[in-house]
Amino acid sequence: MKHRIDLHLHTNCSDGLSTPLELLEMVRRRKLAAFAVTDHDTLAGYLELRSLLGEGDPELIPGLELSCRSGNGELHMLAYLFDPDTEPLRVALADFQNKRNERGREMVQKLNEMGIEINYDDVLEVAGSAAVGRPHVAEALYRRKAVASYDDAFRRYISNRGPAYVPKQSFAPAEAITLIHNAGGVTVLAHPMIDGAVDRIEELVALGLDGVEVLHPDHKQNETQKLKEMAARFRLVWTGGSDFHGRGGRCGSVGSEAVPIECLHELKKRASQRQALQKRGSV
Ligand code: AMP
Ligand code: ZN
Ligand code: FE
Ligand code: FE
């Protein structure tokens, strides 16, 4: 296991259920060589984990999963190896979080207009320090007994076509890629087989995409093969991870995908190349 890594993990700083410390304990038990916390649009989980690491712990890679616009839908862009203390990145993420909280308020308002008794504080209580998202609204509705289950909340109110749905703030793919490159990092298209993101690879490569997530619990074996071929064709680094969220459904357990450490070596090479290019560009 010492040479295995997991480059796609969530904590309760976004929509996962585990605290950063609980996640670290799982990573230690799995004896991973390296890992990346890739919470949605926030560095809070990463920053907390960074402060928890001790001697002999696996290597923690700076990570993010950025929500990007894609036609009428969304695609997810993983980011790695950037400098997490870069000011423009911090500002962009803070702005994003503020807008997400505003959106949470709007969804609560729509639910109230439909006669459902829920207030924004109920949602905040579920979200804790995480930016408000639909999973928190769903859980709050369930706790209030306004719905029969978490899934029922989506079915009745907040699915993409639901009556209380409000679209989410997201980055343009070019904006996300530039933000990360300027912070010295690299970008990887997350789970390309979800929502047809794979069809946009060529376009994203032209924008500077560095890699593609090949190993993911949602990918079938023939899809994994196809994605590996695409990575080679477009000279992309291939990566993978469990997309662990701590709840069932479409995610694995910590370290569940057999991602070799060589993927990380390739990502690091790519990041150094990018940084050299950035430096040349700025003189
Ligand atoms: P948000 O980013 O706030 O729009 O929330 C998106 C998250 O809500 C997804 O990552 C899923 O965890 C969850 N979600 C979205 N649609 C559904 C659905 N139809 N049923 C259950 N969960 C969903
Ligand atoms: Zn998630
Ligand atoms: Fe995702
Ligand atoms: Fe994810």
C-alpha cells in the first residue's frame, strides 16, 4: 500500500461527512504514500489538515475541486500543487463562498414561499463551517421532517429542475485554469464520464488542461481504458482517486482506487514545467 495514493477526497468543509482529522486517521490506516483533499471550492479542509500533520505522515498535496460552467451544466476541475497562500486564489475562493451562501438563502426563501417551514439557521447548523450547498438544505429539510428522506428533498424541491432550485455560482473553465496556473498549480478534469465532460476535453486542452482523472469509482473498466488512451493522445497526465465523501452512493472509500505514486510524480513534473513557463511569461 505504501506506493498508493488517493487524489480525490472530501471532508465536511465541503459536502463530505468526515472531519479533516477523521479523514487523516483513515489515510493513516490505509498507509497511503500521499493524498489530496479536494473539497469543492474551498481550502478550509486542506488548511486544517496541513496543521494536523505529524512526522511520518503521508504527503499532503494541495488540492481543490472547482465547480465550472459547462453549457447548461457543470463540470468539475481538480487542481493540485498550487501555492495555497496565493492572494488571488484566496480572494476568488472567498468571493465564491459568499455567493454560495447567498444562494442558500435564496433557496430557503423559495421553500418558505411554498409554505415550508425552514429557516436559514437550520441550514447553517447542518453546514457548520462549510459553504452552503444543496446537500445541507436537503439534510435540514429532513431534520425538520419536511421531507421523508435526503433524496426526497431533491426529488420534491431542489433537483436541477426542482421548484426551489437556484443555480450555483461557478467558474468559467478558462478562469479556473488560469487561476490555478497563476498559483503555480495544475488542473485535471474530474470524473470525465459524468455529465458528458469527456466531450469537452479537446477544448479544455486548448485552454491549458494538464490532466484527466482516469481512475474513479464511477468509471467502468472500458471507460478507464478509453480515458487512458485519451490521456496519451492529448499528452495529459492521468490521475485518480476515490471521491470519498463518507456517505454511500457514487463514491469509494479512502484509497479504494489503485492509483500509483507515479501519477503524482508526473503531476509534479507538469507543475514544474508550468511554473517555468509562468516565470518566463512574467519577465
Ligand atoms: P450543489 O453543489 O449545492 O448544487 O449540490 C450538489 C450536490 O447535491 C451533489 O454533489 C450531490 O451530492 C447532491 N445532489 C445533486 N442532485 C442530487 C439528486 N438528484 N439526488 C441526491 N443528491 C443530489
Ligand atoms: Zn462532493
Ligand atoms: Fe465532482
Ligand atoms: Fe469530488
